Amino acid sequence: MEKNEAKAILKNARIAPRKVQIVLDLIRGKDYEVALATVKHTPKAACEYLEKLLKSAAANAENNHNMDKNSLYVAECYVCPGPTMKRIMPRAQGRAYRILKRTSHVTVVLKEKE
């Protein structure tokens, strides 16, 4: 990790990575305040997780790296698939279908503008 960046990671979030990716694409490269406002006003399930994660990264920047909260921007943000929980759904004629309950590892990195 570089000197002028603050990171926050959320592991094993119970939401599919492709749902998180949609919202991450909206905030990548934006200023911290703009990103936070975007996440707050976007009606997606992933936004609850991401709002908390953004605030956490900002708090890390302020408290651990002595960075100015007003000059932060989302340098990188990405999601990786976590472990998948396998469940069984009973179907007709005694068959069983598998249901995959996917999880996500989300990472947000904030940097200070020069």
C-alpha cells in the first residue's frame, strides 16, 4: 500500500459480485463526497454495504494516514467473488436443483488529490 492511500475491505458480504459491480462502476474515480452521495441515492442492494465501506475508508484515511477528508477521491474499487454457499431446492418428481448463494469481497481505496 502506498503512503497516500487508505483502504477498506469488506469480506464475505452476502450479495452477488455482479450486483456490487454495477454500483462500483458508478463511483470509480469520483470525489469522496460525490461518491457517498451517489451511493446514498442509488436504489440498489449493494449501496448499504458500499456506504459503510466508503465511510470506513475515509475514517482510515483521516485517523491512520492524516489525510484531508475533503481532498479524497475513489482511486480504485473492485469486487472479487467470495465463497459460494450451496443450497438445495426441491423440484418436481423428487429432483433437487442446486441454488448458489454467492458472496463478495469488496475493496475500496481512497487517495488524496495532489
